Amino acid sequence: MNLLWEQQADSPHLYVDGPISGNVLIDAGTCEGNFALRFVDSFQQLYLIEGDSRWAEVLRKTFSPFGDRVHIIDKFLSRYDTDDSIRLDSLPISSVDFLKMDIEGAEVDALLGGKRLLQRSHGHAAICAYHRKNDEENIRFILRKYGYQTNTSNGYMCFVYDQDGIAELRRGIVYAEKIDKVDDSL
């Protein structure tokens, strides 16, 4: 059994379908680190953001061979900085080349906490859009305001854990690429 079935080429949950590289990769919702580990040699700096404390020690051990190139942030990604959360805009970086975000329904809130970083960046993103009803539309709206063009993964996912208890077909990922037209009204 392939434990990474969701990252197969025909999956609606596929983060990327080819090589990516650059200076900075942010993996928000790192979990066990499989996505970041796949691209650790393709980026100069990696920021792994994972608020579930059960993964912290695992991530430290897994990524210890990569020294100070990998920064593990054991907080949740959010619109606000608190003891338990951090904003994208609070990271000590000036831009991001690739942003992967799978943070269990907090994606919209986290994007709102990254306005400055995302507006000045010229990279790509893969943002999960299936955790909450209307996330796809909200994520696309925010990213377009920040100057990105968007599209979605192929196919649909049946999401059955929504707060209203109704199973629904949803797109898995919103992909984004910077096109440099920023709308400051958000």
C-alpha cells in the first residue's frame, strides 16, 4: 500500500506535479515532513511550520542533517501572532518562492496573515481548499488580490468531515502563480 497515494499524478490532492526550486520554501502543515524532504535539496532555506507538537521531535531528527537551512517552527500558521501561532508576515524572510499550505481549514486565515510577504513575493503556491465549505472561492479571491493567478487541481475530493455534516465534492488544491498585479483593497 502506498502511504502517499494522495500525491500520485492523478490525485486531486497533488501539491506539485514536477520539479520546483528556489531560495525559500514554506511548508505549512508539515506533518511528518514528506513534502519538504522531497525538495530539501532544491531550496536554499526551508521553513517548516507545524503546530501539532507530536511532530516537533520527529521533524528535528529528520531534518537535522540539513543544519541551519531548515527552520522548524512549532506553531500554527494564522492571521495573528500569539504564543501558539505565527503569521507568514512575521517570518524572517523577504519573499517566498514556493508556499505549500495544508493546515486543516485555517488556510484562509493564514493567507490573511501573509499579505505583505505574498504581495512582494514572485513565487508559486499550492493551498488546500477542501477543508471548509467555500474555501476554494475565498482562497482564490485572496490570492488574486495579492497579485496571483489561480487554478485548481483536477478532479474532486469527497469531504465528509465538514461542520454541517453534509458530504460534498470539492477541489483539493488551489494553485497560484504571481502575475504582479496587486489589489491593495484587502
